[in-house]
Amino acid sequence: MKIVLLLCLLSISFLPTAPAQSDSQMSGEALVRYETADKAMNVAYQQLLKVLNEEGKKRLRETQRAWVAYRDAQAGFDSHHFAGGSAEDLERLGSLELLTRARTTRLQEDARRFREIYH
């Protein structure tokens, strides 16, 4: 049993490790993920606009503006405990991505729902 444990520990020590990333590299990758999520949200937003009547379009625009303000405030809150530190931007971008993906899902669901209502 001791030999098996020793062999396991030795084999683990030879596993390749991921190279360490700098804060700026991690933030850069987080920015790309957020921008990708933002583009997907904008596609979903445009698709929803296509199925709404004029009143629906007006209300969606109002809602989206309010949502953007909420998203930015929430991301600021989520990252405030890292204020001034190197992780603040990474945390903020992660929050922006998470919130944006959730908003995209909602816009897609609304587009399906309103397609059924109007068509």
C-alpha cells in the first residue's frame, strides 16, 4: 500500500502544470469573454426588437437602458471589496460577463415568447 501511495505521489509530481498568468493576461482574457457575451446579447436584443410592436420596442429600449445601469452598478458592487487591488478589474469583468449572459438568456426567452404572441 505504501508503494502504491508513493508511486501515485511521484506520478503527480511529473504532471505538467499550467503556466502562471499575469494579472493583465487574466484581465485580458476576462475582457474577451465579456465582449463575446456582450456581442451575443446585442444579437439577442436585435432579434427581440424584430418581433415586437412599436410599444414593445419602446419599452424594451427603456428596459435595456435601465438594465445597463443596473449591470454596471452591480459589477461595481461585486468588485468593490478588491478596490485598488489587482483583482478588482478581473472581478468586475467576471460580474459583467455573468450578468450579460443572464440578460442574453432573458432576451432570447422574450423573443420566443413574443414570437408566439404576435405570430
